Amino acid sequence: MTSPAPTASDEATPAPLTQLWRTDITLRTLLIANALNTLGRGVFFTLTALYLTLILGFDALQVGLALTIAGGVGVVFSLLGGHLADRLSSRTMLIVSAAIQGLGLCAYTLISGYWMLLLIASITMAAQQFGSSVRSAAIGRAFTGDDRVRIRAGMYTVTNVGIGIGTAIAAIPLAIGTGGAYRLTMVLSGLLLVAGAFSLRGLEPERVDRRAAPEPVAAGEGGGVPDGAGSPSAGDVAVRAEDGSAGGEAGAPGADSASAAQTTSAAQAAQADPAALTAPAAPRPVPAAADPTAASSSAKAAARRPRSPYRDARYLLLTLLNGAFSIQFGLFGVAVPLWVVNHTEAPSAAVSVLLIINTAVVASLSVRLSRGAGDLPGAARAMARAGWLMAAACGLWAWGGFLPLWLALVVLVAAAIAHSLAEVLSSAAGWAMSYELAPPEQMGAYQGVFGTGFALSNMIAPVVVTVTAVNMGPLGWGILAVGFLACALGVVALVKAARRQG
């Protein structure tokens, strides 16, 4: 018994993620792997800096330099992962990269010198960024339209929850404070990532791996009469002459009055001498410009030639603007704690409250606020709202430094909410545009380039937000506000131009 065809209303209403979770094995596999990955990383990254400084004895500058170098390696492997996702099995590469990342976290417990730290940190970051690009390409192939953004939003929710739980679990070894407690917890966090790698075996290759594009059929191929199929009759020649299509396809260029007259003469001669039909006709030279073989070869070569993201100025500009806007992630991680503690009347405990608000808003609203952002017009609207919200948040963060305790707390909470909403909206817009402006056959390469913009912003964000917001105070917050708004409106203008160009 066949299932009934979906109605228009069914197609217009996307299935909720809870339903897709039950019915879509690819989505379920991605979410389970992401939960294990982020839980393990939440534990690990809470402990990393303290383990390297307190337990192993590296100074803060050495740790910062090592992690910066590892970040640079990750940028390169983000590009590599995207390009290989268009050539090799995404399923296999996701499994391998997740396993390497998990084993890399375990290997931190074996570090005995600075060069070993550089090596292990670089390998781990390379695997993380490589897998991130491959995963983005796999999602772009497995899902379409608004589903891509909703699923990325769902995974983003899982990421925030997983990291939050992992951070709470890390409080146990922090409270014990011994090297053994740190090492045991770090090994367990790495094994969670290895378990996530095994869970990725449930991915369906036919959905996440690159599918070969059908061979293009050039004009004039496959529709001709095979050799030896017979000669046309005099009546056929006459009819074709009346249609203006003698000697070629109907309506072909070059069928002018001279060729029509030539064909009519041939028909008359055939009626006068039927034996002439069996005589072989002398081949007519075909001009080089009209040679169908040459045209077919040119069409095939053009169709097979991959479109390089490095020559796509529009996509590169999108990557640059979105990467610059992504510096906002560094505000909550670096600038906000330092600003609240050193420049406002709020107590130090307020930092934890603000971070909890950020996690709660992102976890609870990512899927809901991503609705409608799955196409270019919706993404542009979401990005515009994110720009104005981010500018308002910067103003509120700065204002909090001039107010007494209770007013400062109210303003800082409002800043955290505006900032978190901007984070959710800009993330949804970025995902949609990165997919919609990328050609399907080059999804991996384009996602690799787009991910590089985010990786670079992660590298420079701590320096940028420290120099501006922390060191320059209100002026620095103002510079950030203008910069974020300019990036958002620049993305909106780029999308409008892309829609006009089709």
C-alpha cells in the first residue's frame, strides 16, 4: 500500500525537529555525535589552561602562543577538509577526524615538553577544524532549504547544552585539584569524542557523500539520426524544405533562403531522376564555428570545470563580513568578564549570571528564531536585526560602566539578552547564506572557505576585543558597535545584489 502524496499544505509546513529525530537516521546520528563531542569538549576546555599552567608548569604566554599556532594550523585544515569533502567520502572523513580529535585530547596527558604541546595541540585543532568543514558540507548535501538552518540551529542548541554540562562536570577535578584527577577527566572527555566517532557510522553515505553530477548533454548530442539509418525520401526533403530545416535541426541557425532554394532544387532533381536518391552525396564542409563536435567538447569542458570559491568575489566578501561579525563571540569569552569585573559596580559573580543568560537564550531560542531564515531574503532580514541588536548590546555594555550597582545589573542583563539574540540571528543567517550562495557540486570547498573566516575571527577576537572594549572603554565599545552594524548591513547589501543578479 502506497502512502498518500503530500499536499501543498504538508509541504509548506516543515516537520518539527522532534519528529525528524525519530524518522531521520542521518539527523539522529549527527545530533548524538554532536552531543558526545560537545560534552567532552566542554569538560576538556574548562581544564586545559589550568592543567597546562598549574600541573605541567607552562607559563600563560607559552600556552597562549601554542594555542594560537594550533589555531593557525586549524585554519589550513578547515580549507583542506572542505576541498576533500568534494572528492572523498564525507562519512569516512567525519569518523576519522572525530576519532583523531578524541585521541588528541587523551594525548594531552602524555605531554612532557613544549614541542610536544605544540604537536598535540596542532593535531587536535587540525582534526576539529577539518571535521567542522566536512560536517557543514555533509549537512548541505543531506538536507535542503530551511531544514539546513533548522538542523544547524538544533545542533547549536545541543552544543551549548553539552558544553554547559561539560563545564559543570569539570568542577569535580577542579575541586580535587590533583594531577591525577585532571588526567583521568581529560582521558574520559577524549573517549567521549571517540564514542561520537563510532556513532557516526550510522550516517547514510548516499546522503552525506558527494554525488557525481550527471554528464551534461550538449546541444546536438543524442538527438541525431544514426549512421546508416536510411536516406530521406523526396517527399521528406520537400516537407523539410517547407519547414526551413533542410539538412539539420528544425529552426537551426543558417537556414536562409539560399539553403531553402538549394533543397528545393534537390527535391525536384530527385523527382526527375529517382536513381539520384541512391547516389552518395558529396559531403559539405562544416565551418569550424558550427562544428557540433567542437561545440560539444567545449560544453562538456565548461560543465566539468569546477567553480573555485577563491574566484568567487561575492562569496569571499560574505566570508570576510561574516567572519568580522563573528568577533562578537570573543566578547562573552574575554571582554565581558574583564569589563564587568574591572569597570562596573557589579560583583564578580554577575559574570556567571550573564554567561548563564547567554547559554539559556541560545539553547532555548536557536531553533525558534532560525525559522524563516532558510533562504536569502529571510537570512538578510535576520542579519539586519542581528546588526542592530549587536550595536545596542555594545551600547548597553558600555553604559553599565557608568551606573550604580542595581541599575548596572539591570542594564548588563539587558545587554546580555540583546547580545545573545544577535548571536542566534547572525548564526542562522550565516548558515543559510553559506549554503544558498554555494554551488551544490562545490559544497565542500565553499564550506571550507566559509569556515576559514570563522576560524580566523576566533584567532583575532581576543586581541581585538581587548584593545577596543577593555582598554579603550566606551570609545572602544562604540567602535565595535559601528563595526558590527557595518558588517551586518554589508551582508544585507551583498544578498540584495546576489538576488538581483539571479
